[in-house]
Amino acid sequence: MVAGTSADYCLHVLLTDHGLSEADIDKVPLAGAQMTDALLNRRVDAIAAYEPHLSQAQKALGSTARVLLDRDRCPSTTGYFTSRDFPRQRQEALVRLLRGTGQAIDWMRSHRQEAITLVARRLDMAPVDLDAQWDNYRFALELSQSHLVALERQAQWAMRSGLAPEVAMPNYLDFIDFSGLEAVKPKAINVIH
């Protein structure tokens, strides 16, 4: 695994789901580009990976490859992070960014093959490999309660793992500005606040 990444966290989830802990395995820190080779040459028994490394390993292993974690069990999200003052000082820029993101997501849905080609090029992977994985991803402009729960779980893991100092769990609502998304797509907010 690449230490401290979402793949490292998903490894933790997989172990926990099966009644294991990180003490039950030997974690081998690797760069993403090293994973397929390490797996093929049996320097490791398994990898915790993200794209394009996951697809590369699956392709190299062929029919012997097994994915052990359901992507719904360990979803990956992307967010926008700004200074505290940015939403107030640059509200129009924030609204334009979110509106543009929503338009890009709509374009990706209506131009699937073009989107796959562009993303595959950016990830340096074959479009056919990304196409095989594309439906595993859910592109949406939203802020959901499940996202806050995931942030809290990841923060707890990071503190227990020594990746972050052990402090009181932050109230993530204190760090979220809802104004931009409320202006662009208010029904996309499913957070109790």
C-alpha cells in the first residue's frame, strides 16, 4: 500500500470487516508504480491500490485477480478546500467553480467515451482498462451526511495510526460553507445542519 492514502484506509476497512487488525499483517509501503511488479513477483501477497494501479494489477493477473473490497464499502470522495475567508470574499468565483463542476459532470455522463479517453490519458492508462472500471465510479456534485461520517471515520483511523495527532474529533460542520452549493444546487445538500 501507499502509506497514509485512501488505499491504506481501505485496507484498514477490509481488515476490520474480517475481524482482523493491522497487527495481523505485514504492511509493505510501496509507490503505486511498484505495486503490480511486486504482486507479480510475489514480493507481496496483495495490494491496496487505486487507479491506475488497480487496473494494471488486475490486467496483469488476468483471471487469477480478486478484488476483496466492495467499492461501496470504502467510497472515495473528492472535495474542494479553501481558506476560511474565500467563500465570503470570492462568492461569485466559488459559485462559478461549483457550477462548472456540475456542468463537467453532466458532460462526462453524456460523453462517456470522450470522458474516459481524457481521464485515461491523465492517469496514463489504457482507455479500455478505465472503461471496464468506469461504472464503479459515481460522479456527483453533492454534500451528503455519509461524506461527513466518512471524514470522521478516516480521522479516527488517522489518529489511531499516528498519521494525525490524537485530538478531540473536530466538528466538520464548523469547516463547511454551504453557501456556494446552496446557490448552485441546493437539493444536493443532504447534511443535517
